[in-house]
Amino acid sequence: MEFFDNHKKLFGTALGLFLWLTFVVAILPAINNQKNNAPLPNATPLTSSQTAGKNIFIANGCVACHTQQVRNVDMDKMWGNRPGIAADYAGNKRTDFWRNTATLMGTERTGPDLTNVGVRQGSLAWNLLHLYQPRAVVEQSIMPAYPWLFKEVYSVNKDDVEVVVPDKYRKGIKGKIIASQEALDLVAYLQSLKQTALPDGKPAMEFLYKKEIKKDASGIASNLPDGGLLYTKNCSSCHQANGEGLKGAFPSLKGSPIVLGDDLDLFVNIIMLGYDARPEYAVMNAVGTDNELTPEEVTAIINHEKTSWGNEAKPISTEEVKKIMDFIKLTAKE
């Protein structure tokens, strides 16, 4: 009983036991995890601008609504090419000696997952407009606006990035709206979020609970995926669900000469390689290449656009699209 009566021995032993348990239960496993989980070979470190954007992302609480983890279930397939692995987060280092980095995997997906958003939405103009007023590009969005990341000016300098905002969201604003450096850094971070490919020969985990392929009335599986769903995933954020785009930012597909025309080469090239031939609109990124769309998926998207919103153009075949895509790939290699 003398041991329990000696407070120095009692508290000293309790402190020693606590420190020993902390070392065994927390520190040793953490060191072991660091040794066994390195970033993937093709992973790209963040630049200074992207790092600053990451800090802005954390400071504004974006992780409260956006996850950065692709689960191994089929419903998460739209957020990445494969389920997430430990190596995807191995490059997430401490902010400094005193502060640990924020955990950006998230716990609640109120908004879209951002694991691969740099591929899924690579347009600078779209991202800036979405930050300034989310409902300008996604009408049903519940994301808060971040107008304090932008400035109102009356003359735009050469190095300024102007944001074209619809009149509906310019109430009380007489000048032009430009992005602050904080907004540009935040978008740089978002555009850096691209799921790193696994090394050659390394198989990715499979997505579980896959949906059954829909069959037509004859019981034969459809050759093409759902063009409407593919449009929603890859195109509607800019061209809008109604196909009418946004004036001064993204062109309308409703009644578009390209959509209704017979120049399929141009149509497929725009999807696969992007488009920058109309100065009155924002630059379109290479949606098809960035998202690794297959000929079947590109065909489904084109046919959806040709037959939606009052458009009545002749559908095209997968063989026609595949021939053009093969030529694009061949040209890119030369």
C-alpha cells in the first residue's frame, strides 16, 4: 500500500504508462504507415500557388461538404477511375512543426467528390464563375457564394482574369469582376486534384455492387451507355441541363450548327481535344481526353445532344466515331 500512498511514484508511474502506450499505440503505427505508404510514382507535388489554394480550401471549410475519397462501390465510379488507396494521401504532409494538415477525405458528401475534379472540370472560367455564384452554372446548387474572393474594377489590366457573370447576378455592380489571387490559387488547387494512375502492371481494385446492364424490349443489352447521364456528368455544368449554355461564357447546344450539322469530324474533335475558336466564349477543355471517354460514350453524348431540347438531327454510329477517334490518337503520336 506504500506505493499508492506515495503520490510521486503513483503519478510518475501513470505518466510513464501513458507515454509508453502513446508510443506503442499511436507513434509506432504512424511511423510504420509512413514507411509502407509512399506517394505513387506519377504523383505530382503541389506548386506554391496550389498549396496556397489548399490552405484557402481548408480555411473556408470546403471539406464540410466535399469529400476527396472514391469508395470501392459502383456508385462512386463517376468520381474516379478507381477506388482510393492509402498512397493517394501519402503526400499530405504537416503544415509545419506545430500544425498537422487538415484531413481532406471528408465524412459527408453534400457536394460532389473532388478527387478527380481537375479532370472532370478543367475549365478556369467555369470554376471562377462557380466560386463567385454557384447558381449561375448549377441552378439547383446549395453551395454558398464566395464574392469576397473577387474584385470589382472599372478597367481590366493585361494580367487580370475577368469573370463573365450573368446579369441576373450582377445587381448593384457597374464595373467588371476580376478574380483575386486567392480565387486563382483556390482554382489552381482544385484543378490539381487528379487521380494518379497506378504504375504499369498494378491492377486497381474493382468497384463492387455493379448495376446490371439495361436491356431493350427484345431482351438484348443496349450497345450504348446512357447519353443523358453522360451529358449530365461531363457537359451540363457548362452547357447547362437545358442545353442553352450561359451567355458570354458557354455556348448553347440548342440549335447549334455544330450539333445539328453533318461535320462529325469537327464535333468529335471538339469533344476530344477542346475548342478555342470563339473569343466571345470561354476556352473548352479536352473533355473526352481528360475523362478517357470511349467511342461508345462519345457516341451516346453526341446522339443525346442531337435529339434533345428540340434538336432533331440524325443519330450517328459508334463505328463513325471510333474511326475519327483512332485518327486523333494516331495524329497525336506523330
